[in-house]
Amino acid sequence: MTEVAAERGTRHRLPVRKLVAASMGNALEWFDWTIYATFSIYFAGAFFPSGNEALALINTFATYALAFFFRPLGGLLLGRFADLRGRKPAMILTIALMAGGSLAIGVLPTFGQVGWLAPALLLIARVAQGLSVGGEVSNASAYLGEIAPSERRGRYSAFFYISTGGAVLIATVLGFMLARTMEKTQLASFGWRIPFLIGGVLGLAGLWLRRSLTETELYQQKQESARRVRRPLLTTLTRHPKAVGQLVGITMLATLCYYTFFSALTAFAVKSRGADEVDAFLALSIGAALFVALQYPLGALSDRIGRKPQMLVWSGVTAVVIVPLSFLVGPGFGGLLVVFCVGLALYAAVTALTPAIMSELFPTELRGLGIGAWYNLTVAVFGGTAPLVLNALSAAGAATAFFWYVAVAGVIAFLVVLRLPETRGSELR
């Protein structure tokens, strides 16, 4: 029985303030990561030598990808910290790291001012954010899973990506507004700094909200068990290898969906397919709004029909349609709208229940570290490299190969989900 479980026969009331507070940090995390990817076409020249725009953009995405490889370390360290010290202090630490990194990027000097110190400082800020995100996803997912009644875990989980989608929507709308109201020279000069500074300010609101959280009862019951675990990362492999494999298989496709539609595709459409940047930002904004609107209904649906059927639809249909969708990316608002709306609607089918699925895979004493380490390692390998791979393949004239790559990930995820036990309504271990 969790701290929020309602008595039978009474109407359940969602603890909205608690759900928003738990999800707020994740919203800030993904606001910052999204603006880095979407505004990279404007600030790439600020941190790297001028004269080769394509090389500067590739270097910027390489920094983006490199920071991802600190996510597993963040997931390992901050996930273990959450298992030992509590979900609440871990979530406060992650949001502080992310806000600090965002503010730093917003005020960094350019390559023209300090030379190679500029990309070095950019990398340090991104490393801090990479560590932060590594801990945030696992700890917030564990928190939401642990406070939810077993029969409503899908509904509670939906708030995780309602916040994420809302933050991404704000970031893309901001991009649309800036692209519409500012000249390209202004965006490249100073306009790109605005969203990073906004992200830092939002961090203060997130810190204030998270101070009001209470620790979960399930964690408090298992805190001593977590302290007795020796070699926790190895323990996840020796005692829970199936859970690790299932998490990796599902996350591989999920992270490719996220970074394809929310990050890489905007720059790809503008730079490689000749799409208008205003059309791209507007189409992404509408797709993001649809993504947010679908979260709670799909989370509730997973509580009714189960996790497995919903994930089979997501992975199977994505594998089939991703390549045909790629041919619609180009000039014209209509094609872009179809791509973003179809892609993000499918992706919503899994994000609505992701925290529930991840929480149900590992026992409480290993939940923070188990999710943090293996989820983030998978995201680093497949998600962090997605913008770089797409741009590199596009430069080589083989952009379609990237979408076949996503299709193969869809087939793998479908096969993994087929062997996944149904966990709807089950008690957390």
C-alpha cells in the first residue's frame, strides 16, 4: 500500500502538486536539452572557428553526443545516491546541476573572444547537464512509480512526459517566435542565449517545488536493504539480467524516437532538405502539443488494457512507417506536420507508461541505480549520437539509412516487448 492509495469505494484524487513537483525537474532537463539541439544551427559558429559552417555544426553535435556519455555515470552515481539517501535529495541535486549548466551556456564567451577556451567551457557545462539528466530520469521515475497505487501507475507515470512534452513544446514555440521575430544575424549573435537563460531561471522554480516533496514510504521501508547491497551494478546483471535486457531493448527505440523527432529532425529539415525554419518550428510545436495531450489518456489506457499491447502497437507501427515518413521531410508545411504529428503520437504510446515500466522492472533497493545506469547507457549510445549520425549521413548523401536504422530498432523493440510479462496492476517489488 502506498502513501497515496485511496480506500476502496472512494473517488481517487490525484496528488497534482506532488506529481508536478516530481516532474518539474524532468521538464527543465528536457527544455535545456531540446534548446541545445534546436538552436545549434544558430550558435555553432559562436564556439568553433568560423569559415566552415558544416564542420562547426558537426562539432556542436559532437559535444552534444559526448555529454551523453556522462549520463550513465550520472545514472550510476545519482541513482545509487537515491537508493541510499532518498529520492528527494537526489532530485534536488539533479535540478540544481541542470539549471547551473543552462545559465553557464547562456553567458559563455565565444570562440572569437577566448579561442579554444569557449568550446572547453561549453563541454564542461554540457557534462554537468549530462550527469544531471542521468540521475533525473531514473530518480523521478522511481519516485512516481513508488507513490502510485498499483492500479493507477500508468496515470501517475503520464505526468512525467506531460511535463517533458510541455517543456519541449515551450522550447519549440520559443524557437518559432524567435525565428519569426529576429533576423538570422541576431539569432546567431545573441538571440540563441535567451532560451538558455530562461532555462536557468526556471530551475529556481523547480528547486522551490521539490523542497516540498516527501520521501516515498516504499523507499523508507527498503532503505536498509539498499545499504546492504554490495556491488549494486553487478547485482543488476547477476540477479536481474532479464530486466536489464528488456530495459535496453525498449529504451533503444524510445530514445531514437525522441531524438529523431524532438531534436535532430528540425536541423536536418532546415539544413539538408531545404525546409523553412518557421515551418519546421511550427510543425514541431503542433506535434509536441499533440504529444502532451495524449499522455494522460494513454497512461490511463495502459492501466486498463495493459502495458504490453500498447508497446507492441508503438514499436510495430514505428518500424513500418518511419522510412515512408522520412520522404515527407522537406519544403512545405503540410509534409512536416504529418511527420511530426504521426511520429510523436506513436511515441506518446510508450512515454505515457515509461516510468511505470521502468519502476516495475527492478526491486526498490536497486531501482534508482538499475534504471539510472542501464537506461542512460542505452540513451548515450543510441540517443546521444542520433543528431550526429543523421547529419553525418545526410552530408554523405545517405540520410535514408538513418531512418532504416530506426526501423530496425523498432523490430528489435517489438520482439523484446513480445517476451515482456504483463505488469498492469502489479505491486512493485
